[in-house]
Amino acid sequence: MTEQDTFPRRIWQIVAAIPYGKVTTYGDIARLAGSPRAARQVGGVLKRLPAGSKLPWHRVINRLGEISLTGADLDRQRQALLAEGVEVDHNGKIALERYRWQG
DNA sequence: AAACTGACTGTTA
DNA sequence: GTAACAGCCAGTT
């Protein structure tokens, strides 16, 4: 097996496992990936996703239950979440206790 | 190799 | 409720 075990690959695998209609946080993904202090790097991986990726990156939000993106990007993520039934207010705030995914 | 960057988080005030 | 700071650590220059 020539498969490498790189940080981005672990992140991609975890994000791919977030169920439809659920969300999780950067910190939780980092913890599941085995680098509990690498929440920032999780954001870095998602930011650099290959164009055309089918990963549900929009299901990842911050620990306060808010979308971390701004401007047009925030709006895109909000629309993607609304489209799968996640309630997001106009500021990008989500009821984390209600939609949180526990891997 | 070294410096810089940042889709984060916890603490402090 | 806000804002400022300091750790954090993998990717990019």
C-alpha cells in the first residue's frame, strides 16, 4: 500500500464522514485527527481544497457555533447549510447543541 | 532552512 | 456582551 498518512488526508476523511444536516467544529476535527491543538490547520486544509472537491466543507464551523468565513464566502456556506435543513441566522450563527455531530 | 501566514481556541480583562 | 493576547502547528514563500 503506497497510501501516505498526511495531515490533509486525515482531515479530508473526517470531513467526508460528517452526516448530511449535521455540523462539527474545527477543534473537534483536529481532535479526531489526533492533533487536538491543530484546529487552525483544519481551516487551512479546507481553505486549500482542490477545486471541484465533493467534501462537505460547509459542515465545519467554529466552537461558538458560528461560520468563520466572511462576506460572500459566509453567504455561500450559509446557503449550503440552509439547503440541508440546518438553521443559520443572518450572522452565520447556528444552534450547535442541536446540529452537532459527535464522531 | 527560516520567516511568515492564518476557515482556531482558551484565557484574561 | 466585547476585545486583546498568546499559544498553536502545518502549509506556503
